[in-house]
Amino acid sequence: MSPLPFVVITPVFEDSEASTHLFHELFDAFGGQVHVVAVDDGSVRQPVDIAQMEAIGLGGTVIRLRRNVGHQRAIAVGLGYVAEHLAEAQRVVVMDSDGEDLPASIPELLQTLDRDEIDVVVAERRTRVETLRFKLFYTVYRRLFKLLTGRSISFGNFMGLKPHAVKRLAAMQELWTHVASCVLGSRLRIAICALDRGPRYAGQSKMNFVGLTLHGFRGIMVFAEDVLVRVGIAAALLGALTLLGGIASVVLKVSGYATPGWFSVALGILLLVFLQTGTLALMSLMLTGVSRSGASLQAAYTDFVDTVTHTGRTA
């Protein structure tokens, strides 16, 4: 079998119109040089049909899931499938099917990926057309992510990967929680490519503010151990400060500088803060130990697959 130039993995949920538009653009841009793996995330009203690819001559595969598992797990299923069945692919691109990830940007992404010292190239948005609330939330989230995990995140799902990077990510349980955070934690060599964001092909985003917030915190959950250690250290430092404050209160009381009633109130508040921060520090360290010693369970992508259809045949 001749090696595939590159494979595109795209999750689709109730968005047949947008995905069909994407298929047309990919075929117009790359023709037979691309193989599309569309992961239908349990769509009921607008399922992805392999005939949509066959009608335009696009080579591809449609993986229909038994139920809706979410955007990130759908990508994990796609990467698992490609790692097992399309290992001959020279490069793999992960992108959304709604049009915001532009097919015209793929050559620039792959050009960066061709460098020997790069395993994964991720797309950082050069321009964003978003609401003020989203921009504010995203700014706060990035700062919180940096504070809690010690890492910077500025990219989403649009990325290019080499074959060994696909296999590495497919073997990581964190992939099922948050794709971008999994890439950060994979220790792969990452390059950032600044790209413009395109308009949606059709319809509106199905991700509401609550879902977006949940998605953001799942990214932090990938680094739960780091977060717990940082919280424990912060709590320990705060506990040390309250202990110093208590000693200072006693010194002021003994020296006669404390006003009546002040010493007992100040010492009581400091004692409560010390007990709370001490408890939090111990809980954080204990949870870190449980997280490290607990057995990690990784879902098999085949558990979610209902049918797999290919252009020209059915499996």
C-alpha cells in the first residue's frame, strides 16, 4: 500500500451541511492527496453519510459512534483509529468541521511540521471574531491555567502531527479529557503556527458558555497533580504566614501594645486560618499521592464505535 500524504481527522455533530462544505473545500484544495476521517459524534438529525464524500470523489472514512461522547472524545476516537488502521499516513491534521479551521491553512501547518525537530505543530489564532464576554473569559482562563499548571495554553484542536506523535497521543489517557492539554503534557516537541480563524460555514456553535467553562476546566484537570501540589504549597505558605502573625500578636500582647479585646480576636482569626490552610495543604498532598498511585484506566476507542464506512466499501 502506498503511503498516504496526509489524513484529516474531523469530529462532526449534527452539522451535515458544514461538514459537506468542508469535504468540498478539502477535495478542491488537495484532491486525492488527502484521506478524511470524519467522526460522527452520535448525530441523529444530521448524520454524516459516506455518500457525501463519494459524490465528490473524496477518499475517506466515516466513524459513527454509538452515542454522543463530546468533541474531545470524538477526536480521541479518530486518533485511535488512525494510529491503528492508517499508520502509513505520513502526516495527520486534526481540525473542526464548522469552517473556523481553514483548509487553506493546512499547507502552512504542514510546512512547519516538515522540520525534523518538530513533532506537533499547533495553530494559534492570529485573529478572533468573538464576543467581549468570550474574550474576557478566555483571557482570565489563560492566566488561571498558567497559575495553576505552570504552562501556557494558546491553541485548540487545529494541529498537525507526525505518525509517532499520533501513536503517543493515542496511548495517553489524558487525550480523552482535553486534546490540547494532552499535547502539552505529552513532552512532544511543539511548534506554534499563527493562523487566521475563518467564519462558520453554517449554523451556530453548539458550545454554550457553561459547556465552554467545563471544557476549560477539563484542560486544567489533565494537570491535576501539578495543580494539587501548587495548591498545597500555597496553603502551606499561607499557614506559615498565619503562624508568624500569631507570634507577632503574642509579642504585641506581651509588650503592652495590644488594645483590649484585639489580641483574642486576632489570634482566633489567625488560628482558624492556620487550621484551614493546614488541612487544605494536607488534603492536597494526600490527593496527589492517590492520583499518582491509582491505576489509570484508558478507554478503548472501539468501545464507542458503532459502524465504520469507507468510500467504496463498508466495515
